[in-house]
Amino acid sequence: MNCRSCKIREFAIYQSATESELDQVMGCRKAMLTFKKGQLVADGVKNSQFVGTIYSGLAFSFALLNDGRRQIISFYREGDIVFPPEIFARGMQGGVRALTDCVVCQFDKNQFLEIIKSSNALVSSYFSYWFDCKKTYEERLIQLGMLNAEEAVASLVGAFLRRQRERGGMENRITFPLRLGHIAEAVGITEIHAGRIMRTLEKRDVIKRDGPDHLIVDEYLLQQIVQFL
Amino acid sequence: MNCRSCKIREFAIYQSATESELDQVMGCRKAMLTFKKGQLVADGVKNSQFVGTIYSGLAFSFALLNDGRRQIISFYREGDIVFPPEIFARGMQGGVRALTDCVVCQFDKNQFLEIIKSSNALVSSYFSYWFDCKKTYEERLIQLGMLNAEEAVASLVGAFLRRQRERGGMENRITFPLRLGHIAEAVGITEIHAGRIMRTLEKRDVIKRDGPDHLIVDEYLLQQIVQFL
DNA sequence: CGGTAGGTTGACGTCCCTCAAGTATTGTGG
DNA sequence: CCACAATACTTGAGGGACGTCAACCTACCG
């Protein structure tokens, strides 16, 4: 699998790399791994020398409290970069887990960062990647801080819709392979309450479930719920 | 005021800059502004060509929902860098406001980033600044997502304690110039409930108020409440 | 002295959690 | 193809955490 012909290259952080830089990137690729749904892609301590790029599928990072509760921090999709060792502050347990089956390219972290630093264009991409990342985190903070459960779930669905649109799909049918448990852990409510909310959103025709992994979204109604979206 | 002799230089993102790089940084400094407590330091749209470094005092970034609710996103202190234009996703209202009187160095954003990009050492500092920033955001997400109000407030106090310790102070008396309203908006509860919680923390001797702007913290008891801290 | 900003307290309502029972849907081996 | 288990989802009743509203207190500042 060559980076030059990679189908997700346009979404990756090295999208602006020249062919020769791309060869360097490929040179520090240590593995291309397949993970089954639910498997641990990385944890907070081990593999700290690696950085991953999602080649296909979806994954999410999470943190654990010592009473067993789990908080989903963010979702990753094709082209997204994952920094396992940096995810967890101050000894907190956590990791990155495959939401669906997924394929991940693993790079040597230090080499990878050196390559980025060596090219002005790559540094620029990296900067704007971080600004984007920051925006996403800030939006999630608002979601958790001042939105009630319905607004937060709607906002989560909206984020999936938007990210899918960014990647070209213009339809209202989105890939949303989250179980109720994932929704609950992402917005900070219980699985049962997440179920009730999905149900009411469905009854109000905001969303329609199309199999376990897809949603049909009424974008207008969704925006009514999450005003600032 | 010369950057070379700046007392907060060691906390700033350009701490690893050589003297000549520092002169460049100073060359793109457009102003050194003083803000009174409560004043708007920057908003989400205007001044997008600037980046600020807090020279003294405390500030916070916030977002507004159109129903008037306000969510505090993060706090900034001496040496922290503030990117006003990048703070707000997708047209959301918001800004950066002075929590106490504060002094802010304003730099031209593009020039500033160019200087950073031109030096390998500065790029490295910038990278680790972002990793730190990410960690902080992730911790806050956990705070808001799965902590109850008491745990969240304790965690907020803990974050202030930690950041003060990082800057040398080893005492249990911390600068905490937040009104109940700030606490409420930071952890996503109401002012009144924030007051009740501060009261119970005080009654349990976890904290003691020492004037309006200072707290004396029992670190051990605090850690009992926020287990993962 | 009054005005203002900030903090406290109580009663009551709502949102969300908990527990428990039940119904799809999916997966697996015969 | 069925039997059966495991996983995922739904529904209801009762409780706790947090919000709302209104009154009152305190410190500070002119």
C-alpha cells in the first residue's frame, strides 16, 4: 500500500506533502494494522512511540474513571491522526478503541514529527490541523457544559453529518455506527436516557434509523434544536 | 518593555527562542494593552489578525448561546497564548474577557506564526504547547461529561492549584478570583448551585475562603473528591 | 446614607439516573 | 433452517441532583 496512491491522502495531515516528502512519511510507517470492532487500537501508556492515521473505519478515544465510568473524548475517521500517548492527562486510564472494523497506519512518532518540522508546508498543515482540533474540542465543551441531553445528542449527530459532508457526501443519510452506550458516554448521560432521546428525536422526525449503522437526518429540524450549529 | 528581560518569558511559548528570535518576536508586537476586570480582551470575529500573550492577570475565553447562556471554555494566565479568532467554531458568539485587570501583548498573527515556523526549536515548543493544550481540553471534557457538580468544582480548584504550583508557588493558598457566576459557567451549573457547593466544600474543610480572590486548599481532601486528579 | 455587586437560604419543579422487566435483533452451532 | 444465547434496545416507576424563583444578607464604595 503506497502513500502516493492512498485514497485517503487528501484528508490526511500530509495532504500538502510533495511526492518526496510523502516517501519520507512512508519510510517511517512501521505497520498497517487491522482492528476488529471493539478492539483497543492504542492505550495511554504503551506504544507511546507511535502515531496513527486512520485509513478506514471509525475509532474513538476515551478516558476511564476508577469507578468504571467511561467518557468518550473524540471520534476519528479516515485521514484523522491519532496521538495515543498524549491523550491522557496525569495518569488517567484510557485509550483508543475501534468503533467499527478499521485499518490504521502506524508511524514512528519522532520521525513523523521531524518530517513535518522539516517542511514549511507540512508545518502549516499541522498548525491548521491543531486549530481545527481546538475548535472541535471547544464545541464539545459547550455541548457538555450548557446543553441538555437532547441538544447534546442532536449536536453529536450534527457533527457526524458535517464531517461526512466535508468529505464529499451531500446526502442526509449518514454513517452513524454508535450504539446507545457510545452516545451516552460521548454526551455524558446514561444509556437508557440516550435511548429515550433517540426515540423522541425519531418520533419528531428529526432522525430516522436506517439499519443499526445509519441515520437519515432532517437537517432543518436538527438545526432548530441546536441553535448555534 | 523588552521581551529579552520579560519576567514571564520562561512561561511563554517562545521560552526557547534565541535572543535574535526574541527580537523578531518583539518586532511583530503591535501593542501592549491594559484591560480592566471584566473588559473584553478579544472577540471571535474582529482582531483576527492578532495573537495575544498574557503578561499579567487572568483572562478566560467563553462562548455564548443565543439564549444568553455563557460557557467558559478555558482560563489563561501569565505566559499563556490566546488565539482569539480560532476560539469559536462555526459562527458561534464568544470572546475573551479579563477575569482580573490584565496586561496583554498583542502580536501580528501571521508574522508571529512565520517566526515560529522559521525556527526548529520554536516549532518544537509550539508542538508541545499544543499537546499540553489538548490534554487540558480532554481533562475538562471529562470534568463536564462524567463528574457531578461537586467533583467538577473540586477539579476546577485543583487545576488552579496545579497551575500555580507549576509556576513555582508551593503553598496551599491560591489565587482564585472567580465569582460564583464564573464557577457556574465554567462547570456548567447555575450560580446558586455553585454557591451551595462552595459552601459544602468549605464546611468539609476542603477549602477556606481568604478574601474574595484567594482560597486555602486542603490538597489531600481535594484529591479524595476528584479521584483521578 | 443609599446603591451596587456578590453571596446565602428555602421551597418547589424538572431533568436525568437507577433499577427492573421486557422486547427486538444479531450471531452461532447443530 | 432452527434453537439458543448474547447483544442491543424499550418502557415504566420512583428517587436524587440540579434548576428556578424569590427573599434576604453582607461588604464595599461613593
